[in-house]
Amino acid sequence: MRSEEYDLGPGGDGRWLALFCSARVAFSFIFTSYSAALPLLRSDWSMSAAQAGLVQSAWHLGYLVSLFTVGFLGDRFGAKRTYLWSAVAASVSALVFAAGASRFASGIVLYGLAGLCSGGSYTPGLTLIAERFSPATRGRAMGVYLAAGSLGYAASVVVSSRLFPLGGWRLAFLVTCSLPAVGLAISLWALRGTQNIVHAPPDGRELWRAIPAVLSNKPALLSMLAYTFHCWELLGMWAWLPAYLATAAQASARGIDSQGAAVGFGVLLSGLTYLTSMLGSLVGGTLSDRWGRTLTMLLFSCISLVFSFSFGWMFGWPLILLFIVAACYNFASIADSSIYSTALTELVEARSIGAAYAVRSVMGFSAGVISPWCFGLVIDMVREIPEAPERLVWALAWTTLGLGALPSPLMSWRLRRRPEATHMARGRR
């Protein structure tokens, strides 16, 4: 069915979005399964910080390939069909990772495979929302969808921290990685009445032609570049925040016997910060509807940069203060994510939105592949310096995130100055 033949009909959008977002919560559990267990896995799997970062990078590499692929599949076969088949693959691969990962080699392969199968719950989900909601409420709807993902990230980390004392990281993996199967069941129910819209011609001849068209669209390209540098910061932060807070908790613990409990407590705190990132998605999407896309992008990207350059220097502060700062950092870092997704739907034609998301995903998650590894590499390098204080180790590591994200507000500013920016948020740029 073509998009111009589709009629949503009155009512039900709020209930549909709530159910659809609950599936997103379930799919998101695997996203932070590894980072939550990282403080334990570095020891049990005998990994350096760089190797630990590489396992997370393998997830992002698989995820970016997945996002690129499902973007075109969504245009070719429809977002609904692509979403559901990807959900099946995500459910199976998550359980394989939980049961089979046992050391660095198997971890990097199986977590990368899980990432390869998990992209279908993201960009096709955004397309389904874009098809259902008008531009007047689309930013808020996408913000809710991203907030649901943040809720899943938080729940996964919190649940993991509670399961570590009971059965270690293996039990935590088995529980958190079983939730994508729940997401599949919810998705089948939520989408039972949703029509599968195919934007591309049946023969698919225009799919690959859409890539040059997207890249030659300068406003869309600026939006994607801003998103790329944003991903460097956000995905690096998400990968290493549990380990940072766990290390800070260990440093403040009294006595050897309290070290294990300190790790669990630090991981728990990092999980709770994802609740503020959930709020950030809601606030960012809503403000972009009211104030305009680029103005809201600029606001939150600049605030997030301040945190990236300062957070590592706070090592040694009381845990409660670190938690508050981490919560604000998570809020600011995620607040503009939904805006980049919404802006893209307003800058490219509907038949090319899948291709645009695919290209953007490759750009953004390529940065996300490198960022966690660079962060860990800096930790290893600085720790080789004789008598280097722990604060310096973490300060320089967090600084790599700020340096990589610096161009993001510049790209947003350039987008704001273009006349095509009036196409966004009903003229609010």
C-alpha cells in the first residue's frame, strides 16, 4: 500500500503509542546488559580497558550495519514488516549472547551479532511513528519513543545490579536478554491493526538512488553530521558510565569486603541516571515542537559538552554529587536525540526516509564504534604513566567524548541559517 492511500482514522494514537513504546522498553534491555556488567567482566574475562571498549564497539558496529540494512528494507518492504522480522532476530540473538558469551573472543562475536539483529526496533519504529503522527505532535511522539528506550536502559542496569549478588553477570545476562522476546510479543499485539506502508516502487529500482539524493540534500546532511558527533559523545558515555561510577564507589568504600557491594551500588546509581535521560527525550522533543528544532539542538548539545569536559575531573567527589551530575549529564546528552530524528523526516521526502535513516545510522554509529574503544585506550595509556592519579585517568578519558562532540552544535547552527530550515516544526526552524 502506498503512503498516500493510508488514513489513520480518529483517536487511539495515544493508546497505540503507549503500547508500542512498552515494546521498545523490552527491546532496549540488551542495549545496556554488557555495560552494566563491565566492572565484573573486565576481571572475569581478563580484559584491558581497550578490549572492554572493543566489545561495546562490536555491538555498535553490528548495530550500525543493522540500521543501514533495515532502513532500505523498510522502504522496500514496509516499516511494519521489517520491524517484526527484525524483532524475531533480536530476540534469538540476545538469548544466544546471554547463554554463550564467556570470554573476550566469544563476547565480541556474540554481542556484535546481537547488535546486528537489534536495529529493527529503532529506525523502522521511528518510521511507524512518523507515518502515524502529524508534524505538530511528531517531535513529542518520537521523544516518548526514545524515552521508552532510556527507560529500558535504566531498568536493565538496575535489574543487573540487583542480580549480580545472586548469580553474577551470567544470571543478569539471562534475565535482561530475555526481554526482547517479550518485546516481540507486545509488538505483534500493538501492530495487529497497523497497515504496512511501502513507499518505494515494487521493483526497488530507486532504493540505491536515494543515497546520492540524501547526501546531496545539504540541510539533511547537516542534520546527520550533527547527529554523528552527538553519537560519539552519547554512546561513549553510555558505554563507560557504569564502570566510572562503580570505580568511584570502590574508591570511596571502606574495607576490602565492601568492594563487591560497592561495584553493585555504583552500577545501580548509573542505572538510575537513565531515568533522567528518559525525561530528557520527552523534554527535548516537546521543546523542539514549541521552540524549533535547531534552537533546541543547540541548547542541549552545548550543555552536554560542558559535562563531557568536566565530569572526569569530578572523580573523588562524594557519590551523591557524582550521581546528581551524571543524571544531569544523561538528561542533556539524550535530549536532542529525538530532535535529529524528527528533523530528518521534515527535510527529506517520505519515500526516502528509510534511506536517510540508514545513511545517518552508518554515520552516527560509526562514531559510536570508535568512541568507547578510544575511551578505554586513553584509560590504558594514562595508567601506564607512573603515579598518574585516578582522577587524571578518567578526566582525559571523558575529555575524548567532548572533543569528538565539539562540531555538533556548529552543524546545528549552520542548519539553522539555511532557508530550508523553515520546513521544520512548522516554520520554527
